[in-house]
Amino acid sequence: MQTAKEVLNELKWRDDRYLDEAEIYYVHRGAPGDYKIIRGFEIIDLGRSFITLEHGKIPYHRVFKIIYEGKAILSRKRS
């Protein structure tokens, strides 16, 4: 099974438009349902350990689902 980092990098290197269209679900304690969703176009950088956004960083281990073109291309149990 691929990691969130591998899946996101694959989308980015195929074509940035693929990454732009992805929906990334991640654990965010205190948010409704304890998760948030970002779109790929919000990503500034895919770093070694974190996804960098304008308003902060998300560790890859918090990503539990990635949707692209209506299909889950990554899905794992939330921790």
C-alpha cells in the first residue's frame, strides 16, 4: 500500500493539475467530525514529513483519505 506522501507526489509529478483536483482528508482534532478536507491547489509544498499550506503544515501520517475524480485513491483507518 502506498503512503499519502507517495500518492500525492505521484499526482504532482504526473501533472500539477492532477494534484490541484485532489481532495485530501486529514485528522484535525476539535474540527467537526475530527477531520478537515483541503484541495490540492491549497498545497504550497510536499515536504519530507509535512504538507505545507499557507496557514500551516499537516504531517503525512494524519492523512487518511485522498479522493481524485470521485474515487478514493488512498483510504486507511483514521488514527
